[in-house]
Amino acid sequence: METTVNKLCEALEMDLLAFRKHNAFKEGDPTIDRRSWPRIGLLECIDELEKHPLWVNRAEEKQKLPTELKGWKVGIGISVGGWPGGTEPSAAACRLESDGTLSVVLGTVDLTGSDTSMALIAAEGLGVSLDQVNVVHDSTDTMPYSGGTGGSKTTYSMGPAVLSAVRDARQQILNIASNMLEAAEADLEIVEGKVAVRGVPNKSVDLKEVAKMSTRRFEPVYGRGRAGITTSSPMFAAHLVKLAVDPDTGDVKVLDYVAVQDVGRAINPAEVEGQISGGVTQGLGWALFEGYEYDENGQLLTPTLMDYALPHSFDVPQITPILVEIPSALGPFGAKGVGEPPVVPVAAAVANALHDALGVRVTTIPATPERIFNALHEANQA
């Protein structure tokens, strides 16, 4: 679709990004199923891409080429894409341990570091440091309901349940501490692992002491949280790629990549950037390398990783993730899903860059050297 958009821009003699900005969905626009778009960051992603030096200086960038690629053609391509994200109700529990730490009890598994995000959500919600929070898993027979663990879903759908459970635990902690400190709950705060009277830091009690009292005089602290996230917070991304292609052989070398994405709120920015880089790498595999090949009898010729082409480390360029934060109304602290959107625009961005370099379009992925060579040959014969 995004290569077709580029063709339309050429026919209308319109700037590629200006056309997309003019037609981009924004909050309140009708959806295809007669609802309306929630708050989304598509326009903001395009704006970020538009001011990036690789786009602003694209004419000069097309003249820059590594010495070993002398004679190759340089192309710069863009593409935008989106993904609705997964939804599912979930539940979580938070238990105050005897040493004053907090155990977050989950049914999800640690998918690409999601446990760290859950721990960060719990630490922020309780008001303690990350090293005071542990994420606990066990059999799905005994864990709170979580639904499936998947990309663009886990933090978004499970995070609110964790936050709800932690706030429940926090209220129980403050209730116990108010009796211990002889102060109103409204006057208490949790700071550096202690419950203190606001404005009177010397009047405080350690969480470890609260934990002891919770199993002697008071009910044990066990927060419960549930969330019914059944509405997605759509995610959008805008990508920009610079590549070089050998016009004689069709070989491609991706030189630079910029991936702008609306992540709602980056709970763990380093992890989010890693997800985007990984998604772009996977997308480059789809765009240039990965494909099933069959012989004339329908026998699969690429059945194992010995035969199926994947990108190597030297095939992956510098990837620059740029995070746009347009908060979700439903995700924890405004977070949205992250994992799948960075895969979506890659193949079209590469195809558009190939057209920018060679003037021909490759409409089948992966864009192998053979397919690029054949496209050039057909164009020369026309």
C-alpha cells in the first residue's frame, strides 16, 4: 500500500510526507467500522521524520557512499504503518514480604523483558525503588488470569492490573502504618522504603516493620488488581531508510535507518528502543532475505535455517529509534504496545528506496538481487 501511495504522490506531483500528513488519520476521525479513532500519534511520527537530518538533507545524503560501494546507486525511502495491538482482561496480585520487598504475582511470562516493565510499574505505583520489587511466576493453574502473552499486548493489558494491585497493597500498607504511627492515612507517604508522616520525615516506619505487624496484629498485605482492557490503543510508526544497490547485480546494502514510533509512554525506554531495533531487523529480513522457495514439484527448498536466509549482523545498519509519546487513555501511565509496529513499514520503505535509487519498482518480497536484476532488465526492454 505504501509503494502505491508513493506512486500516487508522483502522479499528483506532491511531496511524499505532505501527502501523508494531509490524509493521515487523527483523533476523532471515523474508522472503517463506524467508530472513531482514539488519540493516536501518526501525525506526530511523520512530523519527527520530516525534520530528521537524513530526510532534510536527502539530496546530499544520496551523494554519500562508502568507498567500497563505488558505482552503486543510493536511494532514500519512507513508509508509515500501524498496528491495533492486543487486548484481554487480566488480573495480578501484590504481596508484601517479611523483608519489606514486594512480590508481584503474574500469569504472564517474561516476553522480551516485560517482567522489568511490570516491576517498574509496581515500583512507581508503590513509591519504592526497583530493587524492592520482585516479579513471581508459577503454574497457570494457580496464577491470576493473564490471557496470552504476546507482542504489543503484555504491558498494555497486564500493566493496569499490576498497577491496580499495587495501589490496593499500598492502601493496606498505609492503613497499618497509620495505626503504628498514630497518624491519618491521608497524611502518610511512602518514601525510600519507609512510610513517613508527610512533612515530618523523622516520624516514619520501615516497610519491613509494617510487614512484621501485618502478620502479627493486622491482616497480611495482599493487593489484588484486575483490568478489563478490551479496547486497543492503536500504534503508528514512520520509517526512513537509506540504502545502496548495485545496478549490475541487484545486490543491496542498507546504510542507515530511522524508525519513529508512538509508544504512548515508554515505561522502560531502553527496552522500547531495543524492541524497535529488533522489529526493524526482522522487517529487513522480510524485505530482503526471507522467503520460502519451492522446486517444480512443490518441494520446499528452504526448510531449515541452513537454507532459509536471515539477516546477519553485517546486514543490519545503524538503527535510530525515535520515541513519540502520545499517552493512551487505557495503558499503564499511558503506555501502548511496542513490539509489532516496527515490523510493519520496513518492506515498503525498502521498496520505495529501491525505486528512488533505480527508478524501477520491485513489488514482491523479499527483494532479492535476482528480482531487482529482473526488474531492471524488464524496464530496459520496455
